[in-house]
Amino acid sequence: MIDSIRDQRWFWDTELVVRARRAGLHVAEVDAFCPGKVEGSSTVDAVREMIAHLYWVAKLRRELDRGGRVPLSSRARRVAGR
């Protein structure tokens, strides 16, 4: 499943969840602690990242609409009980 992830920036986690659900896997939320930025201001361009996110959503949608379910590796099938 990880090998099918295309984005290398902020969209990878969204893509992973969508691909996992399309493959029929159960997705669970796990809390994680991420400390905030201590000094300076953010270097993330929110508008640019939002536009990139919309681009990746459209691209993923087109890809999944054409290809159907995401194939699972043999290990993922064992974990999913298939």
C-alpha cells in the first residue's frame, strides 16, 4: 500500500487513508503528540498547499475512478484476514 502513495508532501496521509479504505481495510485513528513550533514563524504557504491539496484530491479521484480497488500485497491481505 505504501508503494502506491504518490505525494511526498502534505497529502500523503490523506492518500494513504483513501487507498486503505478503497482496498477494504479498517482505518483507526491513533493520537500522536506533535510539539508546536518553538521559535520563528511557519514557512508553509497555506494557500499554495491548499491548491496542491485540491490538485492531489482530483488526481487521486481520477486514478481511483479508472482503476477501481487498490490491489493489496500478500502481507496486507493476511493482516486484513483475506
